[in-house]
Amino acid sequence: MTSKHVLTLAGCVAAVLAVYLLVDTGRVALALGAVMSTAGPDQAPPRSFWFQLSFIRMFAASVLALGLLLFWSAAQLTPLQQRSFARVVAGTFGLLALVALTQQVAIWTAPTGWALAAVLAVVATLCVIGSTGRASAQAA
């Protein structure tokens, strides 16, 4: 696989995660431990629940933007530029994975938190692979 293929795959994984978070925001929030209502089923969710959903959507839009940048880089940059860009994005997704992992351990303690941290780590790992040049050497 070339760095172009690895970046495209990383972009796909990031975009799928982002679209899922955008489409199923409420269920993701509940799976991470957000509380919809303490009163009763006929009560409207508290404003804090909507704040959590809005933040998840903002986060998802950011991940989608990064995924689209990965697609763009695979199509527009030279292999050397792709590897350089992949290093930066690997660090970005690595940081996101680290923050998700700390949130999982400290706050969420839910299976969904492990899954979110794992997907972010997979994207970071793919970007690392795309940045090393080993992927390109194997294709040659």
C-alpha cells in the first residue's frame, strides 16, 4: 500500500466515525453516560443534555473535516508531502485518542468510550504508517 492508499483509508475511517457521531448523537451521548432526564419519561431533556449533544456534534464535524483533509492530501499532494502531512495528522489523532482514553478512564467508564478511543487510535496508527514511507516501499 502506498501512503496515498493509507491516507485514503484513514480518511474513510475518520469520516465513517464522524458521520456515525453526527447521525446517532443522542445514542452515543447516552452510551457515554449522559443523563437525559431525572424527572420522568414525559419530561423534556435538561439543557445540559443538549449542550453535550452539541459538543459531540461539533467534535464530529471536526473529525469529519480532518478526514476530508486526509482525502484531499491523498489526491493533491506528492508522496513526500503526503508523508509529512500524515505525521501532523497522526499527532492530531494520537492526541484525540489520548484525550478520549483519559476521558474513558476518568469519566465515561463505558464500552463506547473504549471504542471511540480505539477508532481514533486506529486513524492515528494508519497515519503513522502513511508517514513512514514503509507503506510505499512495500508497494514497490
